[in-house]
Amino acid sequence: MEDDAERLFREKGMRLLRAANAVVEHNGGRFNLLGVDYQRDHMTSGEPVGPMLHEIEPLIRRDMPNILLSHNPNSFRRAGGVGH
């Protein structure tokens, strides 16, 4: 199902940011947009998951502002400590 959604978005010229980033430029300014899948900080289906936002470290840009897109607002507290 997720692969179908990605395909449909791509066909319409859009890109899903799933553990990915994109630099956005507008009027001479730039920022880094980071997108993550739904973040969980607990076990699901009996399988442990890593700490929230563990995959975004390589996506962070130090040379411009970073904006995080996440469906789970609990991840924003964690985002403040990533990359420091």
C-alpha cells in the first residue's frame, strides 16, 4: 500500500519524504525539509523499535535551517536534541 502511494505521488510529480530530505529554495532563501514515517517510541507487534528519529541524523544540514515533518507530535521534543 505504501509503495502504491509513493508511485501515485511520483506520477503526479510529487515526492514523499520518508526518512528523506529535500532542500527548498525560494526568493534566494533555502531550508532543509526532513520527512519521517510515523514515529513510535515503544514496542509494536512485540518487536522493539529504535529511539524516535534515529534515522534523521544524516539528513540534517548544518548550513541552513531544518524543518521536520512528522505525523507524531511526540517526536518534536526528541528533534530538539538530535544533531547536538
